[in-house]
Amino acid sequence: MLQVLRSSWALLLGMFLLMIGNGLQGTLLGIRGEIEGFSTLAMSIIMSAYFIGFLFASRIAPVMIRRVGHVRVFAALGSTISAVLLLYPTLTEPWAWALGRIIFGFCFCGVYITAESWLNDASSNANRGKALSLYMIVQMAGIVTAQYLLVLGDASGFLLFIIPSVLVSLAFAPVLLSVSQIPPAFDTTKPLSIRKLWQVSPLACMGMLLLGSVFAAQFGMSAVYGTRAGLSVPEISVMVSATYLAALFLQYPIGWLSDRIDRRILILTLAFIGGTAALTAFLIPGQYWLIVLAAAAVGGTSNPLYALLIAYANDYLERSDMAAASAGLLFINGLGAIAGPLIVGWSMDTVGPNGFWVIIAVAMLVLSAYALWRMRRQPDKEIVGDMVSFTPIAATATKVAAGAAIKEGAMTGPHEEPQVAPQEDQGHGQV
């Protein structure tokens, strides 16, 4: 672990500051939108726009990096993020915010891909798993920290937009000043169609689509729900941070358990727990402690489900197909994320603020029911080769991080230590 910190501290520090900026603006826009009088439909479109940009960048950013290099792409996207943050309070129009969110999502996805490829390149077979775990912890810690910065200023002013802009600008300094100029190479993988992926694992495909809506509701619409429900800014901060803290603490115990029992049972159980918690928050409105518990339960189950579904799909794939499959699953998840805020916004307009919980409950309970149906239809599905070890993957991960995690999981069985291949010093700079 110390070796990973020594070699990657600059990148991890930069990502921590970036995630503070990203986590702060997501919640802040929901609160500021209420102050500006934006409708629920307008806010749902604005929040969906982030995932549109994210989805496009997953295809375009690698091409940009190949053309002009990691350093230029990293710096260009970072400066754009900082500028967009300052434009939000200046152009308080729904169309401007939606356009800004598309740009924001595009830039952050590009930054993630750039940072993750550097981290993957700087890691060896011996420490790649630890590096990915630290990367995920840093991301979660940044989002949680961001929620407590909301109390430093008035959401109707400029200060809370200036703070993340400054943090994002500072985030690139340690990375750009310490990274090697040697560009990490992108591995090319053979394509795997969505149709083939569905044939391999319908449960993984359906689960990723439904979870996309759940993640988008959590990341984009939590603050909108909080303001509509009459929560104060500190209460919204606690609710959102509970989502990510539970995800962070439960990821590893659930991963350990998933390597020892039928993963479909765990998928069914986690989805049922998350759906039941959301349904309870809907049926018993107005109890703040229950809202926080429901947010923690949904966050603590949905985030591990993300990595669990990827690991489950890879159990039925050849190793050569795993990277392509993870990219396909992330694409499906992105489609669900685009639709999620729109559906949640419609639900909140129809049944009131608690419509937020309705959509989450339906998505999670449908996943639980579908997992049960798949188990009954094919109770003895055979694993291809060896069972792949569960590897934590953050919901914000791109196909670069997911591919590295899949490689790590494929190297080890669920009860084995990593097999370390001998490596020569290739002269890579430290990140």
C-alpha cells in the first residue's frame, strides 16, 4: 500500500480534489435550481445531460489522447471544467445549465480516462489491485468531503461555485508536474456486441441498465429531492454523504462474500434490501432519520452491485472477451443513467418529492425479481473456466479502470493470492 502511495500520490491527490469539485457541483446545482425556480422537469433534463456527455466522451476521449497526448488532453479538459463551474451562476438558464452539464460530463469522463490509464500504466501486477482500491476510496472520499463544503457559503451566491473551480484548477498541478511524458498505451480489444453480451448474461445487462437509473437518481437528483422535500442544506449534505460512505464501507465485505456464494443470490438479496429501504422511505415520509438510513441502504447496496454484476458476467466469458464485455456493460449502464433523472423527475412531478424513492424502489425490486426468475430458469449455469475474483469498481469508472479491474480479477481466483509476473524496469515515470 505504501509503495502505491509513493508512486501515485500526485494522481490520487489530484483525483481527490477533482471529486470534491464534481461532488460539490452536483449537489449545489440541485439546491441552486430550486432557488432559481427551475421546474422538476428542467432539473431532470439538466442532470441527465451530464451522462450524455459522459457517454460520448467514453468513445471520443481515447481518440483525443492518441492524437495529442495525455498531458494536453488533461490540461485542456481541466481548464474547461473550471470555466464551466464559473459560468453556472452567471448564466442561470436551464438550457445553459444543460449545455454546461454535457460539457462537464464529457470533460470529467475524459479526465477519468486519462488519469486511469496513467494509474494503470504506473501499476504492476503486484499492486494493481491496491492501486484501484485506493483510487476508488479517494473518489468516494472526495464526494463525501464535498457535501460538507456546502455550508461554507450561500447557494444563491458565487462562492460555492468558485470553491470547486479553484479546487479543480489546483487538482491538475501535482499530476501535470509529476507525471512522465511517456504516454501509456491503450490496449485494443476485440469488440463484443450488446446482443452477444445479452446472450452471455441477461441478468448482468438488465442489472446494469436498472442500476444506471439508480446511480443517476443518487448522483443527480438527490439534492433536487432534498430541496423539494424541505430539507435544509446541512441535512441534504448528510443524506448525500451517507450514500457514499455506506458504499465505501460495504464494498469490500460484499466482495468477499461474493467470491464464496452464488453471486445471483447476493444480487437478489442486495437489490431487495435496497428496494425495500427506498420503498419504506416512500411509504413513511417526513422522517429525516429514515431518509438518511434509506439513502445509506441504497448507496451501500447499489454500488457493490455494480462491480458484482461485472464480475458475474465475466464468470461466463473467456478472458479475451472480458475487457470488451466490461465496456459494453458500462455503455448499457450509461443508457440507464441518461434516462434515470428524466424518469425520476416525471415521478416527482406526478406523486410529489417522494417520487424520488418510487423509481429507486421499482428499479431495485425489479432487479431482485429478475434475478430470482433467472435462477429458477437456469439454476445450474456453468461457469466458463475459473470463477473471477470480485474487484471493487466505482460507479464513475470508465472502461479503462474497469478493464484494469477485470484484468486484476482474472489473474486471481476467489481464494487465491495474486500471481505476480516478473517485470523489468521499463523506465516509466512515477505518477
